[in-house]
Amino acid sequence: MGVHRPFSDWAYARFGEHVDEVRQAVAEALVEAMNDAQDAQRSSRSDKQYAYGATLMARRYETIAARLGNRSDVQFVRPYGSPHELTIVDGNLLFPFRYSKDGRTPISEARVGDRRVSGLIRELFRRFSPEPTYEQEALALFAEDETDLAPLRPALEQLPDSTHLVLIAYAGNAQAGLFNVYWGEAELIDEFGRIRWTHHEPIPLLIPVPHSGRHLAVVDADAAAGVAGAGDGGRMPTVAMTSRPAVAPGGFPLGEEPASMDAGQAREIPAVGGDERR
């Protein structure tokens, strides 16, 4: 019998013995960012979601940076034109984005943003994502005017070629909060942000259990124990992470998870990710 490992081979390869710490920090960061965005929306007393969208767009980067920033293996990079610092943990550039506003959209249908991708996103994928499966597809996608991309490159060129782009894809909205979160690696396959996962797996969302000092993970145990690789629909249960819940329905105590799965603006760049207001 093999040795039990509570995380996937991919997760261990990327984050080593610190994978639990990094994964929990990412989950807590996104919950915090969503809470802040929902609070901003309520305070605005508006039926327009400008406050929610602007807050979440900024806080999803800021909370990840804050929760991981005291580690010795963390660095930050802010490419020209980007309003946000990107966090790099042990050579893994963490890139959060919303892939759905509901809990029903399969992760296999994820898109990086709601519009045509920016030059910055293309450059991140060109440099740090897995080798493209289809060379002609990649050549067409990354054919870009060198003068447009030149300002982006000095900051990114400081990062080693061995850097990996780790995508953090979440589903949620202003009313229900977070539904689910995945992380993994993928190829960018077209200018509208469609991706082809080479690996993806769910990240449990953790919330405190009142007066217990423990946490519950909002994730379906059967889904977490399964394999979540390329081409897997990988649906998570549609249990929303609302901003101030008492106890999550279902789930299991933190530390008792089943075995894991073997997934700026320089004129044309409105933000690193997509528009959260829609």
C-alpha cells in the first residue's frame, strides 16, 4: 500500500510541505475579500453593483498578499499598467479570477474574465503557463505588437523562467457570496479568455464553528476524494459561502479531509481580471 497523502501530487509539487498553509490562506483570503465586497455593496445602498465589483476586484489580490506576505518564500510583482500586486509563492504566481456568478457552471467552462483578454493576461500565460497543446493556436493567440507588450516585460522578466502560473478560479455573486474555489494550471486557448485545464482541483472554503475553536470546510466529501484533472467537469456542490453564516451545511472538520485529488491599466488594460460588477 502507498503512503497516504492528504494533498494531490500536483499540490505537493507546487507548494511542498507548505501546501496546507498556502491553500488555507488562499481560501481565507477569498472569503475575506467576498465579505468586504458584500459589506461595501450593503453600505452603498445602491441597486447597482459598482461598490461590490470594485471592492472585490481589488480585495481578491490584497487579501492574498496580506495572508501570505510574511512568508520568506513570497515576493510581489506589479507589471506596468496593473493596479494590483501579484503574489508569488515559492515560484508560483497566484492569479485569482471569477469564472462564474453561480454554483452550477462547470469549472471546465471557465474563462479568465468576461471580455477580450488584456495584453498582460496573454503575457502571463505565454511566459508561465504549460506548453501549448496546439502550436498554431498558440502562435495566433500570442501574435501581439511588440510595442504594446514592451512596457509589461521588465517586471515579468525579473521572474525566473521556472515560475508557474497558478490559477485560482472562484464562483460567486453579491447576493449569495462564494460558491466554490478551484486552483490549478491551464493553457489560454483564445482571446476571449477560454482555457484548457491541465490540472484543477477544489479548494475547501473554511468558516469558523462558533465557540468551538474549529472550522468546517464547505466542500462535498465525494467530490474532494475524486480525481479532478484535465477535462473533468469537476462540479462543486452549490453551497454558497455567505458573508456571515453561523454553520455551513455538510462538510467535515479541518484536518480530517479525505485524500485530495490527483487543475493595469495601460490604456487597454482595465484591470488584471474581469469586470466583477456584471
